[in-house]
Amino acid sequence: MLEAMEPEEQIREDGMTDNEFWEDEKWSATRWRWWREREARALAKQTEKAADANMEPALEDVETEPLQQKPSKSIEVSDSANIEHLHIMMKKLGLSNEYSQDGGVANQISEIRRCLAKNVGKEPRDIRVDRLLRLILRLLPQSNEQDGRRKVLIMKLATGLKRYQNWIKRRLEARHKAGKDNLILDSETLGNALQRIPGPGFKVPLEKDEKVLPGFDEIEELSAEVEILLSTLNLDSASGVVVSAQ
């Protein structure tokens, strides 16, 4: 009878039977595995949030460069219009085809300066032409507030050339020479003719102009020199230039 009885479960020190202990262990393992997975997910979220928080100030500290806007076509047209008076003057002188009109405004001004300088100081030639070229060189744009006045003075010179061009044409025709409607070339042709056979009356000075002219930024003085030259361009000789040079 005693042999048929199931052995009695032993009680552990913690008050649990062996079966209860192992059942609890299985549940504990399952329960703690789930808890550890939950904690791992929570820790991952906290790490992600911390990383985002650290990035935000860094992004704020980054200085973004302003977008570089390409010059619009209207600006280029405006810049070209600012030196249109120079192209007009070069055409009056007969030098339109003697310099490059390609590139930007600065490059065109440089080309005009080079072309004008190349024609300064030639002899024999009416001294008034040399004075004209030297004044134009001093009135080229300097990228400052006086450029507006420089432009006005150059246009005054361009407007005042018509009568002088007619004077050269008449003098060439009197010597049976045809003008080419090119002030620089015609003035050189007339200079050579006058050197061989001077005209009647006051002799036209045919040497280069050596008068000390005002500086580039002395606008008032340059304006006075322009008025002097314009008055002599209306004379039948260049005597006015000679007097003003003394």
C-alpha cells in the first residue's frame, strides 16, 4: 500500500515545491526576456531622440551661402548703354573698326583706351586733333561718381566735331584730295599736305600737343579745357590752341 502511493513532493526552503519552482522559472525567463526586449526598444528610441537633438544646433550653426544670382540680361544691356557715348565718339573719329567691341564693359573701355593712345602724338597733323584725343583719354569712365559728367563732356566734343570735319574736307578738296569721312585719316592726309604747301593766312601747327592737361579727376578743369577746344574747332586755323597752350 505504501509502495503504491506517489512520492510526496518535497518542500523547498523558499516554501515552493519543485514543480512550482520550475514552473515559476519558466515564466520568469519568458517574462524577463520580454522585459529586456521592451527596455532595448525604449533605449533605442531614447538614443535616436538624443541624436536628433544633437544635430539640430549643428544645423542651425551652419551658415548657408547666399545664392549667386547670374547677371540678368537687362543689367548687361544697361552696362553697354553706359558706354554707348564712347562708341559714338569712336565712330566720329573713324576708329569704330580699330578696336574690339567684344567682352564686357571693362574690356571694351580698355580697348578704346588702347586705340586712342595709339593715335596720340602723330606728326604732321593739326594739333587740335591731338588735343582732342588726349582729352577723350582723360574723360574715359573711372567707375566713380564723376562718370556722368565725363559722359556729358565727351558728348559735347562729339557734337562739336561736325564743323571741324567740314573744315578738313574743304581744305582737302582745295588740294584736289578726296576725304574719306574718317577724321583721323583725313587729318593725317591734310597734315602731310599742309606741311608741303602751307595754306594762306595763319599757319596751322602740325606738331603734337604737349600742353600739361588736368588730371583724370579734375573735372572742372577738364570741362574748361573742353570749352577751349570746342571754341578753337570753330576757327579756320588752330591759333586758339597755340595761345591756350602758352
